[in-house]
Amino acid sequence: MEFGLRGRKIAVLAGSGMHRSEMEESWKALEDAGAELHLISASDGELAVAGGASDARAYKVHCTVDKANADTYVALLLPGGDVSAMIGNEKATAFVRAMMESDKPVAAVGTGAAMLIAANAIRGRTLSADPSLRDQIDGAGGSWVEKSIQIDQKLFTSASASAIPALGKRLATEFSNKLDSTKVDELSQQSFPASDPPPGPGSIGAASSSTKPRDRA
């Protein structure tokens, strides 16, 4: 069983308003780590990043949200920018909610956290996000913190792509760590099912009836 991101499918959910600074670095870092990235959007074709130069990369849409299946992906990236179109898409918010309910690593950058709010998936969670979302996060049962990065279990959030140097590499590392941890847990459960707990003080060295020392006369 291979660890790390190589060959793992990661969903990137975005619309036409995704911002270059909150997309390109994360995309490249995950790609360089060997992940297979699938851009999911409302319609087929290509998406050009906003706020980019004339040579900005256009991203090909892998599949539309109405065809996307959360079971296909091991993690989800929600880049920031203008996410208003995706917030109003019920299929998009359902996909986000399914990824969160499956306890898979999810990352939201800047205003990308608005998708988590729309999916009603942040109750009891602590997030860093664009300050404009503070009241919405609090109103949805979450807690907003003024930090460059916040990690709450498998939820990775950042105030913006410029919040820390090399955000993309940090994201790739966190995704890899969370997925590797899950694999280790799965392997442990396969080796020691719940009905057959791993050896412990109660089972190691305990004398059976056939090996008990005989009482001396």
C-alpha cells in the first residue's frame, strides 16, 4: 500500500471566479507531490483564473458537479475568489458536505470557506478564513480565528494564499500526513480487528490453565 499523494485523486471545486493567487500555487504543489487533480465545476470546458496575467493558465474541467462522486476522491481543495456562483449550486454544496461527512481532508483558502458555510458543514469547527466571512462562520456554528493557518482535525483553512510563504507545499504536506494517518489506522484495524484487540499487558505473559506451575507438595 503506497503512502503519500502519488496517484491519489484530489477534487478541486471552483467556479469562474476562482482567484489566481489562491489556486495556482496549491494546484502546482499538489501536482508536484504526485496527486491527480480533478477540477470540478458547474459546467464543462475550461476555467481561466481571475486576477491573472495574460498568460495565466486555463484549467480544464474534469467533470461537472452533477456527475461528481465524493467516493472517487481522497481530499478536497476549495480555492478562494468569487465563489458566489458555486454557493448557489445545490450539487456543489452537497458534494462539499459529502466530503466533510466522509471525514476526508478538506482545505479552504480565503473565501473558499464560504462553500463550507453553504454546505452547513462547520458546526463546532474552528476556521481561519477571509475576515469578511467571520460573522457567517459564527452564525453557522463555527469559530473564526485570526490566524494564517488553522488545522481542525482534517480541516485545513487559511486566511489567504499570501498568508504564509509556500502555502501550497504546506497544504500538500498536511494532505499527505492526514491520508497516511488514515492508512495506518486502516492497516491497524485489519491486523487487529475490534473483536481481536492487539496484545497488551492483559494478554502477554498470562499463564493458561495448561501452563500454570503445579503446586509443590
